[in-house]
Amino acid sequence: MRILAGRYKGRSIKTISSSSYRPTQSRIRKSLFDILGPLDGISFLDLYAGSGIIGFEAASRGAIDVTFVENNYITIKLLHKNIQKFDEGIFFAQKQNALNYLKSCGEYDIIFADPPYGCNELPELVKLGLEHIKDFGTFILESRTGDELPESTDNRTYGDTQLNLWKK
């Protein structure tokens, strides 16, 4: 999987083909970052990070602080390997349940969450996410099309995937 744009454009990120996570498709990533625009100087939280491609893409486009949260042991090891490909100390990986992390973390400019399809904690995830974005921040949830969610500021559908954005 490759970073699409920015200062790390073209860099490869390792994935595990037999893993339980599903990386965000490149056309959805492109659309997401087109919606967000420049990310210069922002803090970015990538929940249910998987390979970390969303967080690495955010850093490539200007984010200066990227935190990955992932609960799976094998996947967190992969994240650490991917982080080592970058010289900068702006990446942080936490092996923790995403909801537990949100209950005790600080605020971020942008929080992106891509929980497994069928996750029944989406309303709580949205509530906690909105509590931890800074003023003028954005909480983004990638989920299965048709999932029941609190009303969002913006909603985009891509086949069986939807992006919901809430702005503070």
C-alpha cells in the first residue's frame, strides 16, 4: 500500500494480507483527504489504525503529531515496523482498546476511526470522539453503509463504505 500525496508520496506501507483489518481503499483515502484539505500543523488520532495508512497519509499532508491506537498484538507490531520507515519522531503507537483510549486521552484536531464492520459501539465511539476533538476539529468515522449513527455534518457513501464527519 502506498501513500498517495504529500511529502511521503509513493512510500510503501507494509500490510498483512491475512489480517483481520481492512485497509481503507485508495479512492476513499483520496476523497477523505480532499475533503479535509491541508493538514499543516494539526494533531491526528488514528483509531483502529490497522496498517496506519490513514495516519501516515495525514503526516504526509502536514500533520505534526500522529497517534495510532490499535488493540491487536500482531497489528501493533506491524505499525511499529511501519513507523521505523520514517525518521521523524511525530508518530506514536498505543496498544489499547480505542474506546478506553478515548476515555482518558487529550484533544486532537482530527480523530479518524475505522472500527470493524458490525461494531455495535458506534454511538459511544461518536460521543467520545466528539468530546476529544479541539474547537474547529473534525471527528471522522468510516463504517458500513447504512449503519445507524448520530446525525453528522457530512456523509459520503462509497459502495458499502460510508464516511461520516462531525465538526466542532
